[in-house]
Amino acid sequence: MRRAMQRFHTEPAPLKLRKPTLHSVRSMGAGQNAPTIPDTDGVNDMLQEAGQNATLMDVARGILDRLVERPELEVQVEEILFLKECLGSNLETLAMPCMLLQRDTGDVTPGGYDFLMTYTKQVNTSSSCPGTPGSRSRTPSVAFTRPPSWESLKSSMLEDFDKWDFDSFELADATKGNPLHFAGWKALDAFLTDQTSDIFLEMEKTTRFLEAVEDMYAKQGSVLYHNNVHAADVTQCVHALLSQFGFAAYFDQLSILALILGAAVHDMGHDGRTNSFHVNTCDEIALTYNDISVLENMHISKTFKLMHSDPSTNILDGLKTDHRTRLRKEMVEVVLGTDMSSHFSSVADFKTLIEKLGNDPREWHCEAKAMSALRVMVLHAMDISNPAKVLHISDKWSDLLRQEFFLQGDEEKRLGLPISPLCDRETVRFASSQVGFFTIIVQPTFALMAELQHPVKDVLLAHLQSNTETWEARKRKESADHSSPQASAQPAGVSRSDRSGSVCRTASRQEGSNNSLPSELRTVLPGVSSSRRW
Ligand SMILES: [Zn+2]
């Protein structure tokens, strides 16, 4: 404990603390102008060790040490209240950052600070109004689970979380591979702190839920694109669209919650293969979901199975029954809406809605189908929003997706299946397909979103336009490379026409469905009608 205390270099100025003896520390009660020292095992152990020279600051630091450094230990509610009392009412002073953030390494720990701010607010509210009708019962002590590695986050990263150009790859590095936990936590902040709301999430269950969801995603090394970083990225994008681009004004709290949770879980359990791959191989999930949106059905089904099988993760537990019912319906709806097979019909329907109802969704509330379409469009648009990011971020995502497609193509080749469009590493013209994807799929989607909120045009469409020009230049180079005599030669390996047919009758149906698309789209996506999943 003493070792931990010595790590703090800077004394927090606002605290007026004197140096009491062990006895006088304990004797200072709430009626005096000093915080009440909690009579807990943790504090008693600390006082025992620190001896008679212990100060109130030492007590506070000891609690913080357990809170931040040793999350496996329980921190008692009265200990949190003691910290809160030390800080006074002004939580935004530098007192807490000085205590929490100054380390012997000089690193700051804004993640821990941020978390504690939320935590103290919640505990204080719950403690001060124990008998308030409708208030939720709290356990007397809280098993504190620290979000993983938050202390390594830079303060700029926390501040940037609301921004469109937030870098989820940096977040993944800073959280040591657990970005979804952080992104979910930040995006859900309002639901964790406002206990006056009907829609309030319990902090412990939220933590357990986010941990479990992140565990059920493949990690960066095993699935290249559809992993927990993509989930964190889409969650952050939804949060940014709602908070920075005005879309929150269109939804009530429950729908906002459905969108954030939907984003967090929307690819849970994804194995890096497309829907058509699962259908073509007649695997378990294709059989379970009868070839219909098999991945999307699996993602959302796993989500609710998780909550039901492990009550400690059931973040919806505290909600009213009708709220839970509606939330489930909306989460199912938005996750199923991420199936690219419904892209063109969704966009066309949404366009018709805007033409019919106008471009202010605040006027749409009596139109349940319109609001549903809007929710679906928000998550779907954010799911395909990589091309609307700054180029260096957009390029990283493109490359990861390309590699994931190639791995599928390799496996299709190995299994003797037809290789899906864009998945054959020997023949694909990726730059050409990117230009098509940007202009045919993403641009019309964001153009509709921009009709609702003009800033979408200034930021998202502006990035998209710039990135499209870059890919057009790459496409010209790619075409030139392919038309050179060397490139015209037959690529090594088996040509497409030599490959054997499907091992499953459904394969030909999938190919057929792809062939029904306009010819230019077949080169844009690996079967946009059914198989490209984001
Ligand atoms: Zn996705």
C-alpha cells in the first residue's frame, strides 16, 4: 500500500487535510468539517500499515489504490462516499486527477478518472435517496470491475470519442485489445448515470455484459475485419451520429439504447465468412436460420441467449417489462437490418419515406414504420461508414476486409466451392470494386442521411468524395497494371471456370441471386444481394 501511495507526485491542492493520529482519524465524524473515515476492513488494514502518521489523504489514496490497481478487491460504498466527500461538490476540479492520474511513470489515467466520476455519481445518488419510490435497491458493497486497461488511454482519446474521426484502432491498442468494452461504456454513459430516468442500466451488469459480448467476438488476430474492433468502431460511429450530427433528437431514450446496444452486438460471433459461405456449406447456422440472414439472426440470438443464460450480464433486468419488450424488438430489428441483402430495398424505401413525410423525422413519430426504417438506416449506415472516414483510417479497414475476403476465397477453393466475387486473391480488381462500393452503395445512403442533417454532407460525404477520388486514381493504376502484357497472362492456380460446383444445392441459388443484380454491382460486392456482411 505504501508503495502505491508513493507513486503520486503531486498533492491535490483543494483538500484541506491535517495530519491526525490513527485515533483522531477514526474519531472525526460527519458532524465535523472533515470526511468520515470509513470503518471498513480495507481502510483498517491500510491504517494499521500506515501507523500513526496516516492522513486523510493517505486513506483516500489507499482506497483509490484498491479501486484502480486491484479491481479484484471489493470497494465498499462508504469508501466511495468518503472519496466523494473529500472531493466536495466540484468533481471537475483537479483534485481527483491529481490523485488518480499522476503516476511515477508520468502517465495519466483519464480512463480511471472518467470511470470514477461516473461511479461516484451513481453511488452518491443511490445512497442519498434509499427510500425514493422507484429507486432501485443497491447492494451494500460493489464488486468493482475496472474496464480493462483504461488507465493507459490518453486524455485526447477520451475527448475525441464523440468525434467522427475517432480512431478505433488506436483505442484497441490503448485498451490492450478490448475496445468494445470502452466504446460501449462511453456510449452508454447517459444510461449509467441518470438514475432519475426510467431507463437506467445497472453499472455492474453493464460491465459484465460488455465483457461477455467482447469475449464472444473474434479478436483482431483471428478474424481480420469482423472482430471486436469493428464492433467498437460501429458503436462509436452510432454514438457520434446521435450526439454530434443531431440524430439523437429523432429518438427517445429507449430507441437510442437499442441503437447503441444493437451496434455493440451486431456482429457478435462473426467468423469472418459471408452469409453465402454459410449457406453454401450448409453449416449449422444456415440450417438453424433456414438460409435467411443467417449471421444477423445468429448475432442477435446470441445476445439475448447470453442475457438469459447469465443473469449477471442481463443489463435489461432493471427495465420495466414493456420497455424490455420494445427494446428487444428494436434491437432485433436494427441488427437484422445490417444484412446487406436488404440494402437496396432499405435505401429505396427510406428515400420514399423522406419524399412522403419530409426531411424532419421529429414529424414522423406517429408513423411507426418510418421510425423503424430510420433506426435501421442509422445502424446500417454506420456499419458501412468506413469509406466516409479520413483516408488513413478508411484504408486500414479496406485492407482488412480485402484480406478477410481472400481468406474466404482460399477456403472456398480448398472446399471446391465457387469462389465468391472479390474473394479470389489471384484475380480480384480491388480498387475497381472499391470505387463501385463507394459510389453505388455508400454515397446514396449518406446522401439520404444528409437530407435529414446537413452536417452529414459537410463531414461524411466530404470524406467519401475525397476517398472516392483517391480510389479512382488507384483504379486507373490497377487497370493499367492489368492491361500490361505481363498481367494479361493467366494467373497461377485454378481458373474460375475449372472449379467444381457447390457441395450444396443452395450454392447455385446463391450464385443465381447474385447474378440477378445489375452487372456493375456484381463486381462491387461479393454477392451484395446476400453475401457481403459488414
Ligand atoms: Zn458490421
